[in-house]
Amino acid sequence: MAEIADKQEQDLRQDDDHGGSVVAESEDFEIDGEQSSGSELGDIDVSDIDASIQDLKAAVIRTSLGHPDLAEILHALGVAYATRYSWLDDENDLKAALRYGSASVAAVLRGHSDLPEWQETLAGLYIDYYQASDEIGDLEAALGYYKAAVKGTALGHSDLSHRLWGLSVSHIYRFHALGQVVDIEAALGYLKAVIAKTPLGHPELADYLRNVAVLFQDRYQKLNELDDVDSSLIYGKAAVACSILDEDAHQVCQLLLADAFTLHFQRLGLLEDLESALQLRREVVAHTSLDNPELPSRQEDLGISYSQRYQRLGELHDLDNSLQLTKEAVLGMSLGHSGLPSCLRNLSVSYSNRFQRFGNLEDLEIALKCSKAAVDGTPVGSSALPSLLQSLAAVYTNCYQKLGDLQDLESALQYDRAAVDKTPPGHPDLPSHQRSLAIAHTDRYQKLGQLEDLESSIMYGLAAAKNTPVDHIEFPVRQRSLAGSYIDRYERLEQINDLYSALDCCKLALQNTPQSHPDYPICQVNMAIAYTHLYRRLGEMHDLESAVKWNKEAVYNTAADHPDLPVRQQSLAQSYTDRYQRLGELSDLEAALALNESIVNNTSSISQELAGFQVNLASSYMDRYKKLDDVNDLKRALELNKAALNSTKSGDFQLAVHQQSMASIYMNYYLKFGEIKDLDAAIEHDRAAINTMPLDHAGLPNFQQGLTLSYLARYEKLDDIKDLFTALQLNQIALENTPSKSPNLSRLQRSLAHLHEKMYLKTQDAEHHAQALYYSKQSIKPSTASPDSLWNASIYMADLHMKDNLPEALDGGSKTDSSRYGRPTTWNKALPDDEFQKVINWLWKSIVKPIFGILEQNCVTAGRLWWCTSDILNYLPIHAAAPFDSPYIQSYTSSLSGLITARQKQTTRDPELFTAVGVTDIQNRPELELPMVPDELKKVVSIWKDQKVIQLLNEEATMSNVLKEIEVTSWLHLACHGQQNSNDALKSGLLLTDGKLELGEILNTNLPFAKFAFLSACETAMGDWDLINEAMHITGAFIAAGFQGAIGTLWSMGDAEGPKVAEVVYQKMFENLDKGPDVTLAAEGLHLAVQKLRKEKAPFHKCMPFVHFGV
């Protein structure tokens, strides 16, 4: 510190700006002719000083201009005037003191021993005059004279420290006037030099240390560098330690240290900093007398600390203490008190906090009055005004959220914008003001749906985030706000980059928020929201499970009386709903419904959020209605949606969503009861929803498509071609409004193809048939379609061709085949393999070849491929259409959700159990004898020789035994007859010794350890024609019940082929003996087995019935 002081003094001594005189050296001066005051002021007798002034004036007059004593007489006269000014506070005395002081300095000879003292005195007078005049020129004069005084003072002189102190104070004043960091740097340098020369125990040392701590805080407010807060803490602690013997000084130093701890807490969020600040402020307030004028401001600061702890921990007693102390502070300040506006603002914050906790409108009204009074009582140019404007904006935002009055939102925007405009660049408060303005724009966007508000929200949110250091306590908050804006824009424009940006912001917020922080559940909810959108966009199950996880944790970590609990419960309910829609588990649906019911029941009838909650609950009832077909759920959904619509104001952006929800309910009413009035109501609400949506909203095509389906239903009801034409037009408009990269494009193209085909069937206009083919082809372009939409589109194209070609391709008689089927199966001897090949050729040309081409165009030239079929394609061997040497290993899946679930299953047991079931004949059914079954099981068991195997052959293969074993087995081989029931798919099953193991029983069986099933029976993979959009068959039932993979048959299989295929499949699965069987190799094993059969010249229809499902 001594080195700093020496350098500071050396720099100063090289500065010749002011030399020996700051004021122009002139010997012309005028003697005042004022009268003596000749009076007393209270206990002060000024007659002596009056007499002294008169004597000195006379002495000046008697002294010639060149006399060596003139300067001393002028100096003494200046001091006399300064003394009287300090007693009477008469500005004329101060002016006279400056005049004579300046004249004395100008008259003294350079090098005079008293010159530094006189310069110091004159500098002090200019400081006094600056405080009265606020003229920067007076401050510059003071700086000049202090510099000259220091320069003329020897290094070891006892007055040097005092003059350095005065110089530092002058720089502090100039910093507050001009805001230049250079003045802080200079003041810090001079003060450090003073401290270096001040011994411990000196009565001024604590004040010097305190001022250094204050300067570091000032520089932090300017530069936002954490090191300055740390330095402030160091000097503040030293000041407190050095002031222990002076109670008043000690209290001032304690408050300074409390300020430093508060800044450290605000930056890093460390609770121990806040506790330290609280302890210091409590001690100071406790030792401050009731008549001390500083008591109100000290109560206010203590109230702020309690408010900060309440916001951190949510403890109600902190809120009560904050409110009580701030009230007392306001009452203790006079109307003209300079600290009153700030105190009113803090009182407003306390009332706002209580309003947010309990929702009492009276608290909100008081908060608004206090905040308005704070702004009105602050001068326009005050540096405190921006933060007061932001606080007022925050109260207006609360008013809007409580009452829904758009004017309150406009007021919030107005004051937020003013706060940003009045805050200088680089100010630590600027990011806070920018974020507040971003939130106001978000609120208006959500109210009115104007895209410019959303863009403004992102612009200000980005600025706030970029201006906030990572270690700042508000960094997570500003990242969360920005994430919300990105989510809003993603929902509007469907640009996936916005979704990734939102997730990045959410992760940053979570990583930088302590788990003990009350905002941590908010971070968890935001993570859930981002993952939910990712799941809905990409369909990845792990994203959905992440959303469920984060939502569960957020709700668990939220207090029962927390105002945000309903919103967090709603988010969890939506995740349960998404999972229900994906996996079909009724427990997820019931959980979502229970949550939504609780939210609605616990939401105030005047809450702006109630309508949205009601629509969500209605949606849950609709889901349960579709699952259980209970009309009471349908009625409840309608009742809730009507209530939501009635409470939603015209012009509200959410009105479109509520209208569309109502349309969906009426459509379900129509489907249930068939009344045209319900269908017309659906159309009316669909139209209302479209008319409410902004034209550039990404969701508009979906709403238009909803109306399309309503008109299509009307056409199918009334057979009025006008309705079909309207549906076609709406679908065309929806397609035109969909971006080229939208994931919905392929679906809309397929829908339009479907409508053109209906129009063709109605009018026989070939142009419509051509359009149907055109849009079907468009829908399978890789640039516009997801993999599942490629398959579905190809299937639809095939369906268009099949209307004329398929009957021809499949026409033929029957033949008897000894097969694993529960009744004699027909295959016409007159239909040789070349006729069967016609079907295969058609499948290749219409379906398989176009899809293989698309894959090759996208550099996918080998690997696994899954077919997800429906309708008539469940009966056709699409896999068989591929060339003999195809590089693709083909599988089937009943649904995409089933495949994803199977891939994610991890449950296993040690050791794994292997179960082989075989039935060679059934009593009284000699035609069903299967003599090759024992040989097949023998080969299978020989491959499983090192595993724990359970065999159930013939009389042991009862339904009860089989069900018992498959509940604990991992690997299952069934060699028996299969039977498809065309009237009731759930009655299809496997024929065992004592009866048929039906598909329904399989679905109801819990198979926690299941991995793979080989169903060596016929028609186990044939779907039910009547179950559109979902292939329901025996193999699919084993997958749905829990097996990850399965092999079944599309039609009757030969008894001789079973053992051959099984042997190759299991050999492939067991190729890595160290790791055991691998379920993911089953498809490749089947691929090799079929190739082997074809090499052995087996008939084509005996090679092709085997199909693989699952992983």
C-alpha cells in the first residue's frame, strides 16, 4: 500500500496544471461594503467574527498591493468569511471567502511555506460552493487547488494525508457528477495512499477504509466485475474492525459491509452472504435510537434483506418482517425526504410479494399506489428513476395477470421501455430492465398473437442474457425467460433451431441454479417443456420420459400453497397425456385426468388461467371417452369447454384453441349419435377457430385440416358433393400454408390425395385420379417426409393401384396343404408359383422398389428396415418382393410405439429361462397332426443346451401351464397350430392340448422378463381386416404383451419348414457364446434361413410366410 501511495504522489508532483495559482493571478480585487451582522443566532455570538471581518477589511485597505503581508491578511479575511458561512449558512459569505481566498493565493509568492495550506483551504471552499451551485467548474477548481496543495507538500509532512483525502473526495464528487470510472480509479489511488500513511488506531482510519469499500462498490456498479465486490468486502470488514470504539462510525461501517454482502449475494446467490447482511442490519437497527434521523433508511434496508430472503426461501415470517419494517420506514420519512421514493418502491415490492403469495387484490392496489408515488416523487434526471420505472411496470404486469385488462399490459410495456431507455449502456441494472421488457412483450404476444411482440421479446431477452455474467444470480432467470421466448417462436413458426436454442437455455439455467433455490422447480418445468416439444417433433420416446421425469420432480419440489403449483401440475398432466397417447396405458390417462381435475377445482373463478385449465381437463375427459366409450365423459368435456369459451374474451389469442377443442368435442358427439346438428356445430367452431388464428401462425394449417375433416364427414353423411369440394379446397389451402420443411407436409399431401381419389370415385374425372397419384408421390419425397410417413404414403399409393389390379393378382382356386393351421387351408394347385410371382412383382413395382430407391438416394444402402402395415397390406408378403440378395434385413412392426417400447425394454433376470412348447396332435382332430414338431423341439433344445430349458410337449402343453411359464420366461418357442378368427381378432390364438390360447389372454398377461418368441404356427402374423390403422394378430399380441421380438407367419406354413428355419435363427442368435443369445440378431437369422430355403429350391410360397416383428 505504501508503494501505491508513493507512486500516486510522484504522479501528482509531475502535474503542473495548477502550479501555485488556479485562479488567474491578478492583483485587482474589491473590498466588500456589506454591513456587520451585529446579531446573534441561537447560542452563537457572531459579533466577534463580524468585528474581526471589519478589522481585516480595514487592514487590507491600509496595505499596499506589493506589501509582503497582504497575502496573509487576505487569507485571514477569507477564513473569517468561511467561519461566518459555517455559522450562518449565508451564501454571500461563501462567495466572499472564495474571493478573498483566491486573491490571497494569487498574491502569495511561489514557494511560500503557507501556500499549500491556503490552496487546501480554497479547494475546500470550492467543494462547499459546488455542493450549493452544482456547477462542474467549481468542482474542477477544487480539484486543481487540491492537486497544487499536494504537489507543494513534502512527502513526510503531517498534512499530506489530509490533502490527499481532500483530493480523493473531489474525484468522488466528479465521479458522481460525470460517471467516469477514471475518477474512481484516481480516488482509490489517493485513498490507498492515505491509508498507507495512517497508523492503526488513528480516528480517521475507519472512515478511510469505509470510503475505499464504497468506491469498490461504485466501480462494481459501473463495470460489473466481481473482484470489486470482493475488495469491498475486505475493506468493509477492516473498517468495521477499526471503528469498534466509535459507536456511530461503527454502525455506518456495518451498514457499508452489509451492502457489500448484499451485492455478493445478488451476484452469486450464496445464502450465507444474505444471512451476514441480515445480521449486520439487525444489529444496527437494534442500536439506533428512535429519534435518530437515519432510523427510517436503516429500517428500509433491513426490510429489503428480509424481502430478499423471502424470495429465496419463501418463508412467510420474512415477508411479514419486510412489510412491517418498510411501513415503519415510510412513516418515519417526511414528504420531502430524498429516500422516500426508494422506500415507497420497496414497500410496493413487499405488497406485491404478499399479493403473489395470497392473491389478495387489495395488496395489489396498495402496491400500485406506492409504486406510482415513488415514480412521481423522483426527478426526471435521477439515476434511481429507471429502477423505479421497472418496479412500476412489474406491478402493472401483476395487475394484468390478475385482471386481464389489456391497458395494464400496455402500461407495463410503457414503463419497462422507459426504464431501458433511461439506463446507460454497461449499467448493472440494464439486463434486469431488458428482461422485464422482454417479458412484457411476451405477455402481449400471448394475448394478441402479434409476431412483432415475439421478435421483440427475443431481442430484449437475448440482450439481457448476453449482458449477464454466468456467475450472476440472475443468469439462470434470464436464460429461462429467453428459453420461453424461443419456445413461443417455435410454436409459431416450427423452426427446430428455436427448439434447440430453448433447450440450451434451459440446461444453462438448471446447471447454474442451486437445488435448494426456490426457482429450481421452475428450471425443471422448463426442461420438461423443452423435452416435450422435442418429443412431439421427433417422436423419440426418451425425450418423453425426460419430460415426465422433470415434471414429476418439479411438482414434488413445489409447496402445496405455492401459486405456481397448478401450472406445474398441468405440465405433468400433459406429459402423462402424451405418454398415454403413445403407449395406451390407462393409468397415465387417469393420472392426467386427476391432476387436471385438481387444478380446475383449486383455481379461482376470476383467474385468467382458469379457461385454459378447463380446456385441458376437457381434453382428458375426451381421451377417456375415446378409451372407455363412457358418454358421461363426453358430456363433461362439452360442459367444461363451454365454460372456457364463455370466459375467454374476444381477441384473446387462446380463443382459437378453445374453439378448435369445442369443434373436436362436437365431432365426437356426431360420431356417437349421428346427429347432423352436432356436425354442423363442429364446422361452426372450426371456422371460428380459423378466423381467430393469425394468418402466419404455424398451427393454422392444422386448424384448416380439422375443418377439412368436418366437411368430409358431412359429405359422407349427406353425399353432397359441395361438402367434398369444400373439404378438398380447405386441404389445398392448408397444404399451401405449410412450410416445405414442416413435418406435417407429408400428412397433408396424403390427405389431399385421399380427397382427390374420393372426388374421382364420385365424378369419374380422371384428373382427380391423376392428382391423387401426384400428391401420393409428393408425400414420399425424403425432403418432406419422416420414415413412418414414407411407409404410409407408399402404402396409400399401392392402395390406389390395387383398386383395379389386386383382385386380378390374387384371383385363383384352392389346394389342400398340410399346414400348421387349425383348419384345412386352401391354396389353388392351379395357381403355380409364377402366378404367385405376379403378386410379388406388383408389390416390388408399387411399394418396395420406390422405397428402396428413396433409401439409396439418401445413402442408406443396407441395414434393418421395418414395415408398418395396415388394412389389406397386413395379408401381403411385402418382404418377399425384395430381391434374393437384398442388403436390407426386413422386419415388421404392428405400430411405431410398439417398436420403440420394445427397443427400450431393459428388464431381465438371471438366469434367463427358455421355454419350448410343442403339440403334435389334438384329440379327435387327426387332420391336424404335426409329426415334425418333436424333431423341431429337439433341434431347438440342442442349440439351447447350456441354458435352463423348460419343455412342454403334448399333454403338458396346456393353456394353464403355458401361461404360467411364459410369465417368467425370457425365450419362448411355440410349435403348434395357429388359428385366425376373422370375426373377432381377440379370439384368434394358438391351439394347445386342452384348448385355444387366445390373443386376448396373451394381451392380459404380464411378461416382465420376455425377450423373444418364435411362433412356429401359421397365420400368427396375419392382421384383422376390420382393425384399420393397427395390425392386430397373434405375433403382435406377444409384442404388445412385452416381448421385444417375435417371428410369426403371414399364412399357412409347411410342417417341414419349421425345424429348418428355427435351427438357423437360433444358431445366429447364439453366435456369441460368451454373451448368450442376442434378440436383435433374430431378424438376420430369419433372413439367412429364408435364403437357405430358397437355395434348396423350396416353393416360393413356403419360403415367404415367415416374418419377423420387433427389435
